[in-house]
Amino acid sequence: MTEKTNSSGLGDPFVPSPMRDNWYQSSSFYGSSFALITSVDETGLTNIGPYQLSFPFEVIKRRSWMVISRPTSNTVANVRRTRKCALNFVEYDAAKIQTILEFGYPGQPTAEKMAYNTFKLVDSPTPGRGLPDHPQIIADAFQVFECTLDVERINENPILRDSASAHLLLNIDNILLKQSWLGQVDGRGDRMPRIALTYGFRGASSFWFGETQPAYKLPIPDKGPKHEVVHYEANRIDPEVIFSLEASKQLTGIPRAFLRQVLEGIVRQAKARGVAQVDAAFVTELNRERR
Ligand SMILES: Cc1cc2nc3c(=O)[nH]c(=O)nc-3n(C[C@H](O)[C@H](O)[C@H](O)COP(=O)(O)O)c2cc1C
């Protein structure tokens, strides 16, 4: 039999891993991107802290983000005081990994961290988001989320409020993309940022990072017309025009390649006629007019 390159072959049995605190990196493997969080310290300096436990939380209607931190970090103190922070995402750059690693060493005051910082901090381009209430952002980042801490909803939720870790529920106020990435965000282009990855802190002496391979895209499998696909596509075009399930069922005959174009046309017609709910009758009416 040929040797497999990834060691967990079919003959390799599953065995229990002992549960420990910080289980995601002490009892298991977890690789992901991470955010460099900028926040303002009590002297007005922008602080940078790396956070792997940092992911989309609410994605429909509300845009929010969750960060899980040790409760004594600079970031937690700053965000609780000012309510503001920015999540900066950088592409993989071997020369910058050392700085990120050092930023992750607990207990350093902001001035000490900024003395060896190799990232360029700049003012936010968003009106009203300047110092001293809002942090600077990292010019090297390919995207930045500018956020506000949702103190009210944290206090209403016992899991977020009483956990031994700090759970920062952040509402995303703005998403800033570098201009050259804006045209790629809908996946029509051929480029994807080479997002830096981490595999966390291991065995008391090492922190693991990963270099990403260039991303590639595959066409979505064509499994025939499904009204769920139409419904999903239709309802993410314009939040002011909602398609009913019945309307989506009527539109399953459209070839995949033209689906988006046709749905955008229906949304345009709906808006021109002041229609907020596209139902089956509206689709029938448009079909009748086209004949
Ligand atoms: C890549 C990377 C990811 C990290 N992710 C987390 C995390 O998700 N949660 C956490 O509490 N600490 C995490 N750390 C450790 C923090 O960065 C560390 O506590 C640091 O002191 C935080 O900086 P601050 O005190 O300036 O906020 C991470 C460190 C690195 C290098």
C-alpha cells in the first residue's frame, strides 16, 4: 500500500483527546485567519493585538462579529472603555509574522508594542472616525472592519456577560476594502487575498503560522433548477425587495448563467413600480407583459 502524505490514514484509529482549557488549541487542531485589532489606549495611542478567535456572528440583516479574548488584554480594556475598535486583516507576509507573534505576547503596554511595530498606522478615511475616540487602522491591511461594542446586548446575554473569557460582540459599522480588491469581492475576477493563517499556541513554547497557497475557484455544481437557490440569490440583491418562496418557485426555469441578470431585472421593475414584495402574481404579470 502507498504511504499517504497526510498521516491520518483510514487505518489510524480515533482516540479521545483530554479536555483542557483553551481546548481549541490544547486538545485539538484549529487553523484559521486572525484579525489585528486596533483600539485606543488611555493615553490616546493606537494599540494592535492579534486575535484568532474572531469570526462573523450575525450575517443576515445585522452585521456583527465575535471576538473571544483573555479578559485582561489591552484590547478588552480599550474596547470596553471607548466601545470602538477596528479589525484589520493582512495578507501573508513572512517578514511581518515576527511582529504579529510579538504583538501576541501578553502584558506589554501599548507604547512598548508600538516601539517595535513594523505596520503602518493611518487615520481612518471614514468621516467622524478619528482619534482620540477611534483607533487608527493598518495601511498594510487588505480590509478593515470598523466596529462598535454592543454593550447592551452583551449585558442581556448571560453567556456573553458571565463567561470566564471576554466575549466582545461587535457591530460592524463599516467595511473598508482596498480599492483593488473591491472589484474582486463578487468572485467574478481571478484574485483572492492570500490571507495569513494561524494554528495557535502549542505546548507552552511555540506559536504556529501557515502560508496559504493561492486560492482557486470551482464552478458551483449545476444540480438542476432548485427554488432554494433562486430564493437565496434573489433575496441578496436588494434588501428593499423581498421575493416570496412562491415567486422563487416560478423562476426555476432560468438557466444558471442568466439567473442573476434576470433577477436583477425583476428587482429593477419592482423598484420602478414601488413593489417591496415580489410574489407569484408579480412574476406572472412581468411574464405576461414580456410576451
Ligand atoms: C496569531 C495570534 C492569534 C491570537 N489569538 C488570540 C485569541 O483569539 N484570543 C486571545 O485571547 N488571545 C489571542 N492571542 C494572544 C493575544 O494576542 C495576546 O493576549 C495579546 O497580549 C493581546 O494583545 P493586547 O493585550 O494588546 O490586546 C493571539 C496571538 C497571536 C499571535
